[in-house]
Amino acid sequence: MAWRVAVPESADLFRSAEALWNAIDLLAVENGLTPSALARQAGLDPTALNPSKRRRADGSYRWLSLETLVRILESLGHSPASFLLGQGRSSSREPSRLRLVMWSELGQIQFFDRAGLLAGPARDFVTHPIFVAGSHDYAVRLDTDFFEPVFRAGALLLVSPGAIVGVGDRVLGVRKGKFFIGTVNSVHGRMLDIIRSGDGEKILGMDLTHRILAGTL
């Protein structure tokens, strides 16, 4: 599988409570799980990892308890020690720098070439401390609430044109000049059948889509 999701270094992991939550999200995505499914697998309450449980009343992020973190890692077959210490990884790794595109801009400007890769001069960039980006990977900022509750307004989607796409994966696609987010329903060789988010329309025979590896705030 063409995942480019890495466990962060210890310094990155404890940089903030938000960074730790992002690390858990990416581990879930890497294993094909939603936050609720990961919580159930770890023997936690199904809502324990939901976005609504991550923040205090003032909007700041809560820290995961060590017990919860260990249960999550063990359920995924990770050694807590190697995860926390960043074993086998260089401590000098720099945060990934990704080209950033706003969702509202996708339909207004021709960002992609005929091969479906991001083209033209970049307007902006974003860095991400725990996502190891490929050369063509990029980020999309959602300046709309259309995709809630799957993706909240303001979410940063980490997108990879080169990742292998399978049933159940979320993808970014374009149809008749309009971009959409959807979930792959079935795969027929290179062709995908996709359920579009927002209205549930089934789009048949899509060829070119980019896989959404994660969505974080």
C-alpha cells in the first residue's frame, strides 16, 4: 500500500496535545479505521476518540491519558516504547511542507495538469509535523461546512495522488469541472464507483481520483 504516514518523533509527539491527537488520527487512517472503530478495537468507549471529546469548554485540546494511549498502540500492534521514543527514526527530520489549496479555489482555477498532478505556481504552503509527504502530495483547506460531520469547516485534508485507492477510502475527485469528496464503493480495475459526500449520489466509472489520507483541524 502506498501510505506515507509516519509515527512522529517524541519531540513532535509531545509538542502539543493537538499533535498527539493528530498522530492518533493518522495511525487510525493508516490502519483503515475511523476514530470510533479504533476506540472499539482498543476496548474504549466508541466515542472516546471523537472530535467532540478532544476539547475543553474553552476550546483547548485535552491530553490523552497514558493508559488510553497505550491501549490504542497495543490494539494496533505497536510497541509503546518504540512509538514514544521514535525508535529507528532520525531526530533531525523536518516537518513536511505541502502545497496548500483552498477548497473554494479548486473550481475557479486550473490547478492540475492532464496527469492529475498539482501544477502551476503555489500560492501558499502548510507544514505538518507528522505527515511524511511524497513529491506530489498536497493539502486542501475546507472553507465550507458542506462536508460536516465527516470533515469540519477548517479541516486540513492531506491528499496523495500516488496512493493506492481501495473500497472504503475517501477520495478527492473532479466531475464535469466540479470537485467533490466521496467514498469508494467498488473498484473495477482502474475504474471506481464512488458515493459522493453531501448528497449521496453514486458516481460510476471514475478513473482519476486522489486519496485523502487524513483530515485534521
